[in-house]
Amino acid sequence: MRLSIFRFDPDRDKKPYMQDYEIELKPGDRMLLDVMMRLRIQDDSLAFRKSCREGVCGSDAMNINGRNGLACITPVGELREPVELRPLPNFPVIRDLVVDMTEFFQHYESIKPYLVNNDPPPAKERLQSPQDREKLDGLYECILCACCTSQCPSAWWNPDRFVGPAGLLQAYRFIIDSRDRATQERLDDLNDPYRLFRCRTIMNCTEVCPKGLAPSRAIEKIRLMMVKESL
Amino acid sequence: MKKSVTGLRAWLVQRISAVCMLLFIVFVLFHFLFDPPRSYVAWHGWVMSPGVSVATFVFFAALLMHAWVGIRDVVMDYVRPVALRFATLALLGLCLLAIAAWVGRILLMGRG
């Protein structure tokens, strides 16, 4: 298998370059991450993140042949060669395929990703009806891999002020949660020309989400809730 | 929602103006398809009839508001220096107002 991988070590390189690799596939190589792990044995200077290796942690998000995805759940058999691997677009590169996600998590933090409920807690737990719980489907599964935000042109243009599809999907996950009491505050916080309304419904987020979620739909629902609130 | 309604308001203006324009375009297309004016005088009379001239004015008002939101979005994305952004938006606003005045003048003068 032939690969062309983005390389950049700020301590050593003046500018990034693409390095070609060739590696023989073995029967156990099912996913791209399997190949990359063996590649790193050949070249231990190659840097990339990984953890769970089964699409749960979101650490190995990268740009694979021009499209963001998780290396651990990308089957090698479906890839066009040479497989071009680059770091997530528009994120500052720390080294090779490792990017700085500070701003991404600052946006996530800004939407208050936790339940806000000052009512006296019940003896056991805050219960939800099955119908209310169902509303969280398609939202709670987000693993914050940043594939969507990194592929969103609106986030490329305003990375510092637009919350981005991942943050907005998470925002809607708490807005719609029946146990949360800060719905109005959450909507007010997003009603600004940049935080939510930079979204131009390009829908790259929904297209690339490796978990099959639809951040664009969540964004649309937040907008509709705002319209209802304003009437 | 006092903090900054511009996000939601601009978004709503863009969608409502798009619906207004679509309705007018469909209306005009149907008229020209099923009852086309046979002469300039007939066309002029149709355009200047009270209902159609009001609808035409609403169409252009929607078009200009739609253009304002759309171009403002592009300017917000690409023009970063505050002074240059302000100047660009002011120029855009003036151009759109001039077009609105021109449309109003045509519609009013045409009646006389």
C-alpha cells in the first residue's frame, strides 16, 4: 500500500512536506489505523494520535484522501492509492498529524456542556420519560473528534467566533434535554451574528461525521426554537 | 433576547424575503405564460395597476433586503479591518438605498 503523509516537525523543519511510504498489507490490516501502527514501527518519528482504535475516542481524526474521518474505522480496502493523509484542515499543527484542539474545546466549553438545574435534587435521580430521552438520540453520540468543525467552511472563516458544528450539536443536546433548566440562557447565548448564525447550511459537517450524526439538523432546530421564542 | 438580535433577525429577513421573491416570480411567470400582454401599452398598464405595482415594490424591497444580508455576510467573513468593513457596509447600504429610490421613482413616475 502506498501512502503520502503530511510531515512537519517545528523543531526540525522550516516548512511542511509530504513523505511517501510503501508498506505491504498483512491479513490483519483491516483499518487504516492498523497500517499506520505498523508504519510507525518502520518510522518512529511519525506522530499521530490514537487511543481506543474503535471509533469511540475520536483521537485519530485526520484528513484521509481529502475527507475528514477516523483512521480506526476507515477500511483500507476502500482507499484510493496513494492514500494521502493530512492533519485536520484549519487546525494548527503541533507535529505531523497531531493538531492543536485548544480553540475547538474552548468553543465546546463555551456552550456549557453540562446540565444546569438548580431545582432541589430528588432522592434518587432526575428521571426522564422515554419520549424525552429519545430526543437525545443522534446528539449524545458525538465523540468530539472535530471532523465536522474542521471540514466546515464557516469555521475556516471565523474559527475564533463561530462555535462550529460540533459545539452547536452539543449545545442542542443540552437545550433539548428535559432535565436542563437553562434553555432560554442557552438560546440567548447563541443568538449572535457569529456564534450560531455564521452557519450557511453548507452541510459538510453532516456529510463527514464518522458517527453518522447530523449537526446541520441540530443547528436548524436551534434556529427554529429561537424563532418560536421570539414570537 | 436583547443582547444581539441581529443574528436571528438577519436570518429571518433572508428567508422571508426569499419566499416573497419566489411568490412574485411565480406570479409573473404564470401571468406571462397564461395571459401575456399583447403590446407595450398593455404590459405598462398591467405593471402600473395598483396591485401589481405594490407587488413589484415589495419584490424589490425583498430583493434589496436579501442582498443586504447576503453581501453583509460575505463582508463579515472576508473584510476584517473594522474601518474597511464599516466603509464597505456603508457603501453597500448607499448603493442599495439608491437602487430602492430608483425603483420607487420608476414605479411612481410610470403612473403619471
